[in-house]
Amino acid sequence: MKCEILEALTNYTRKTMTEAEYRRYTARKELLAEEVFEEKSDIFINLHLSRANMGKQLHGHDFFELNYVLSGECTQTLGSGEQLLLKEGSLCILNPNARHSLNIENDSNIVLNILIKKSLFNSTFWSLIEQHEHIGPFFLSYFLSQDKSSNFLIFNSSLTPDLVELTDRICGEYLNKPLYYKVTLRCLLVVFFTEIIRYSTIQINTHTFTSKVSVQITALFQYLSLNYATATLVSTAEYFHYHPNYLSAFVKKHTGKNFKTLLNDIKLSQANYYLLNTNMSIQSISDELGFSQLCNFYDFIKKAYGTTPAKYRQNALK
């Protein structure tokens, strides 16, 4: 990381998280997004700084956390008591249910902390979910499982010049906030994540369903991800040769959601992706998602976000 960016990020971290605030946060069992993220922001970036006798209190949060080791090493302690040694180039992704603490011995160990709200994580990394054997189960275990499993993924890679440059750009965009920086940040995070996946070995601890159920849930999720615009309970049941009542009960038992809610969650994820990552018109997005009338799409987004699709997109671009 460039010295000027590291210095700016260090100052930003100290400014936004004083020692007193850090002690207050780490004493808490749960952190909420509204306490951490800036207004109208869905990404928060700072450094994990070393603090004597601090960082050992386990805590949880309602957002995804990414810890990226830029220099040295750190120890991630999980709610299960398991301790993970993260070395330079390692990226650890914790789902919102994961209870953990991060211990850094001294300031020569530099750990970048990237926090992402659930809605953005969902829409930003949607394109990667079906294409990777570990990303898919990690996603499914959180979004579809009803037992609130605590999962993590660790990518162990080399700190290549390309990744260093990407990290600098991500931090620079976040700190300087130039025009359209939110869109740029999302794009850079996808490239950053993709680069790490390509050249990493993976350590995974993710809840899995029983093997048979895992196959069924994954197949169902993939089908709905491709056919969300036209899928109904009846048509989906016919595709899998199930009775609609059986499919309805199966979905409820293994996801904790009814079929309509599950389908709407997938539609909302796609709506997020199209609104935040494309220049498609509102009408085109509505058609793509299978809404028969534009007003129905407006009601769908307003129920989820309290505003219209256009204003939701506009606020996200600021």
C-alpha cells in the first residue's frame, strides 16, 4: 500500500474510532449497521489497529466483514473457540452471524477492514454465487438456512502488485469520495474479490445441509435464480416433479421462508444488481424481473427500501 494512502487511512481510522469508542464497541455483543456505517453508505473501510489487551471480546454484527492482511499477520478468534492465523495476503470473510474477535500484536501488522451491508453484498457478488463451488454454499448457508449458522471463508493468496494496486484504488476512492465513487467502489470490490478467488487456496467453515437436501436446495436456488421472472410455486414444482404442497413445505422447513418470500428475496437481489450496477431503465428492469405493470415494481421496491426505484438508484450513486 502506498505510504500516503496508509497514512490517510490510519488517520481516518483513529478519527472515526477513538480508543474510548473502540472499547465501547468491543464490549458490545452485537454491532448494528446504523452504528457503524455513515449515512446513506453501504461500505465502511478502515484499519484494524493494534491495541494492548483489546480485541479479545467476541462480538457479532448484522453485516458482512472482510479482513485483508496487507502486512504481517493477525489472529481471528471465533465463537466456537477456534483460532485462525491470517498471514499476509489472506482474506477472511465473515457472515453476519459470525461471532469473532481480531487480535493484532503490533502496528507492523496491517489489516484492512471492509464492512459491507447485506443488501450490497448480495447484489455486488451475485454474479459469483453460482460460478464457484465454495462461494455458492457460503452464500446459501447464510441466506437460505434458518439456523443462523456462523460461517467464514479464508482465501490464502500472495500479495501481488495487482492486488496492492487494487487495494490502493479502493481505499483512495473511499477516502477521497470523488464523483460516482460509490459505483466505482462496487466495481473495484468485484474485481478485487475475483482476483483473490482466482489465485487462492481456500479454507472454509460453512454450515452444510445433509447431502441430499444440499443438492435439492442448491438446485432449487439455481433454478429460481435463472427463472425468477416467470417462476411460480406450481411451475417450479412441476419442473422438479414435486407436488406444490410438498415443495411449499420443503422450502419452509429448510429455509424458514415461504416460497413467495424466497422468490421475492431473489428478485430483490436482482433488482439491486440492475439498479446499482447497470444503466438499464426502470421499465426495462421491471420487465426483466417479470412484473406485469410498472406500478407493481414501484410498490415492490418501496416496500423494501421506502422509496422509489429511481430515488433508490440516485441515492446510491451519490
